[in-house]
Amino acid sequence: MAPDTIRMAILDCLENLEKEDKDKFLYQLIHRGGDPKVRRNKVEGKSLLQITDTLVNTFTEPVAYEVTVELLNKIGCSDDAKELAQVVKSLTSSTPSSSGEASGRAASRPANATSLHFIDKHRVALINRVTNLDAILDELLGQFIDSAGYSKVRAKPTNEEKMREILDVAMKGGTKCKDILYEILERHEKYLLEELNNA
């Protein structure tokens, strides 16, 4: 039976992994950078159902999917990552988009809890491909990043780590913060966003 939620799609994907790959996945999950972190005692020795629940409860359902794809690619299970992405895409594409959105970012905003916001859907691509971090960070200061958070992001040594930190803060802030980030990305990473929106 095909999964009917992102949570069940993640569970099905993890159940299909070989034991060695499951162990690698858990190792990467425990040692993953950024916040929020998954504690070892939450996943070690737990059933796959419990591990899936921990993923969703820690990150929210849409971001748990992005984290799962990210870690699957890291451990060399790219086929499983692609299969999961296809399943989730079929789940979210069948969800009607909200009406009355005059903004060009309407498609990026979820109609319900199982839909993926643009920021959630393209988290991995944004981490790897956004380059104009200084300008983006300057605009975020005073929006949903305070001076302490600004300094924390600036201290990160690579663009990838800076973007991951920004996305983690946006994720905690919810849809409003994701919308703010999307608008700023539209100004500074216009062509990347056009490419991702058309993918």
C-alpha cells in the first residue's frame, strides 16, 4: 500500500535500507551539524517507527523529509533518496494550492500541513548553491535574526554552514519567517529560485 503521508513515506524508505545503511544513516543523523540536534538516546536501539517519529517531532514533517534525503545522499543511497523524493512529490502535487494568493510566491506556500514550503522543499539545494550570503544576512538582520544570531552566522567558515544556520532559524520561526527568507532570496538569488521553481 502506497504511503499517504510524508511520515509514512520516510518510514517506508528507512525500512527498505540494508542494515549497514541504516547504521550509517543513524550515525549521520546523530552527528549532523546545525540545530535542532537529534540525541543519540532518541534513536539508538529504537525501532524504525520510533526513529521516524523522532525525525518528524524534531524537524517537522516537511523538513524531516529534506533531512532524510540529505543524509541518504551522504551515505551513498542516492537511489533511495530519489525514490523518496518521487513519493513525496506525488503526495504534495495532489494537494490543491491555496487560492487568492496574488504574490508570485504562492506556489511556495503550503495549503496544508503535508505540503512543502519552497524553503523546505529545496533546503539541500539552497544550502549547496546560495552564494550571496553577506547581502542576504544583512537583510535578515532585524527580520528574524537578531544581532547575536547575525554574529553566529557570520562566524561560520563556509557558505554552506551559514545557509544551514539561516535555514534552521527560519524553520523554527515557521511559515512567516520562511516567506521573509523567500522574498530576500528572490532579490539576491533570482536565477537560482527561477531554476528551482521550474524544476
